[in-house]
Amino acid sequence: MGSIASWFGGGTVAAFVERARKRMAAGKLEDAAKVVERGLERFPSSNSLLDLRLSLKRARAHKTMRRYEARIQSTRDALAYEELIKLYRELELPDEARRKAAEYCDAHPQRDSPHLVLGEMDLLTFLEDLSARHGHSAHGHLVQASNLNALALQPRVLLAELYFCVGADRSLVKVRDALRSMAPSTTQMDAALQVMDSIADPHADERLQGLFERIEVDGQLVRDPEDWPLSRRASGKAIVSEESAEPVIQRLVDQGVLDEAVVLRRDGTLMTHGTSGGAPAESEGTLIQSTEARGGFIEVVRTIGRKVFPQASEFDMGKFRRCTLRGAFGNIVVGRVGNVMVGVRGPQSADPLRMWERLSVELENVCRGAA
């Protein structure tokens, strides 16, 4: 029997990850799952622990997926489609979920459910990557779901969120009136109706076609999704602050784990920058255009965050988590940790994955919402 310390000791993300991986390597999946769940009780927004939980879920879900596929092949059962799509989404397999939902649309053209699934998925992608293609697709599927089911609440709620975020204030009038007549009175719904009352304008000059394209070009929404009262994206997010990130970055640089590291806010402004050559760049809160050595890496991280991450979604290969570059300059890894974009640079001899995991786990240890 394992010692108490092996289950409860080492109260950091790194310690839980190490124990879980040892059990996975030994084939003890149930024990690994228990370690992961205990770690998530302490660090509920840890990307490392959530990834391990996801790997374990996928390993145990193959039999269930095969069973649903067999039902679909034999009977085209609508419930099997819905359960399989739901499972794919829980396992963060968006491409499989999209393909199965599109197949569901073809098999059952009069049902609103597959259009709702596709509309919700495209809306989530659009709000994160601001791709006009996903904006149009989300709008089309949500309108179709609303037309197919006059009593469906969810597609109208999602349409209201889309219109709110893109500034479609004239389109918001109709969906607001529908929600007022059919939605139950809750604190959040009442708040959403108040927000819509304050901005809905039946005389606004708008063209949805142009709105989506302009947002993609500008790189920002008209209104922040987190200001929408019915948003579910604001909860559970790990928050990296400047006060917590700066000492972590500089410590890892001083220890020789990294040559350089950059943390950028969502809008591209610099949060902190550590290099082996000195103190962080003094450019907090501003967009850095410098081509100096210290500013060059910041611009690399910013460009990858603004260009590569959104464009990667066009390949429909699932959520793009990080980007690795190798060359004479060494190894560079850029990815998201909680609410920030992080870039790390190390020598060619360094393992980029281990370098990234070390920094991301260290940041997760000090995240608000994760620790």
C-alpha cells in the first residue's frame, strides 16, 4: 500500500503531474485518475492536470464511441448521434464532433439539434479567433435552429450573444423580443434583457456581412464576451497577474532553465519580459515596436499570437495550444496559459516540451483561480 505522502504530499501542480504520470506509465489508470482529480481539487484550472484528465478520459471512452457508431450505422438513431457528438465535445475532439453533427444534419434535416451544436461550436471559435468564416457559419446554423424549432430557447440566447458581441444592435431587437416572451425569469436572464434594452436599436444601420469581416480585419469585437450576462466563458479561468508572473519568469531565467521568456496580455501589451542578459523590459502597458534584441522576441511572440493562432483554426485541426520553432536561434515555444500568451526561448540543446511544461506549470502554481 502506498504511503500517505504519495497521495497527499507535494502540494504543487508539478508534484501531482509527476505522480499521475508514473501511475499512467505503470498502467494504473484508475490510480492516475484519482491523483489527477485530487490535484484538480487544489488547482482546478491547471492546464497540465486538465490535459492528463483528458488523456485518461479518451483512453476509457473508445468502447462507448464504438457502441454509438454501431447504432448510427445500423439505425441512424438521432439519440446516438447526439450522445456521440456530446462525447466528442467532452473529449475536446471538435473535428469529430463537427463531422458527426454535419452527418446528423444530412440524416435528419428537420431536426434543430445538429444546427444548434454546429452554431454553438462556431460561435465559440469565432469569439476566440475572430474568423469571419466562423461568424457567418455560427449565425447561419443558429438561425436555422431557431426556424426549425419555434420554441427553442438556446439558439436565440446564442444569437443574442453573437449580436451583442459584434454590435448588431438592430438584429438584437427581434431576438430580445422573442426571449422576453419565452425565457423564464432568472437573475442572469433579467440582466441580459436589461443590457439588450440599453443597446437594441431598430433604426441602426447594420450589415452582418460587413460586421464579421470588419471584426476579423480589426482583430477585436465591438463588445467583450465577458460583459454578456449569460456568458459561460468567464468562470473557471486561470488568471496570471504581473505580480505573480514576473518573479517566476526571472527565477527560471536566472536558474538557466530558459534564455528568455515573455508574457503578453490578451490585447498584446507586455506583462513581463525576462532575459538572461538583464532585467525585464520597461514597456509595461504599451505595444512595443522596437527591433532591438530585447524587443525582437517580444514581437515574435506577439505576431504568433495575433496571426498564427487565429489562422491555425482555418485548418480545422482542433484547438491550437502551442507553437514550436526550431533553428539556429535555438528553440522557441509560444502558447496560452490562462488569460495570457507566453513565449519561451532556450538553446538548441534544450527539450522544448520540457522547457514549456516547466514554465507553464510554474505559472499555474501561482495563478488566481488555479491555486
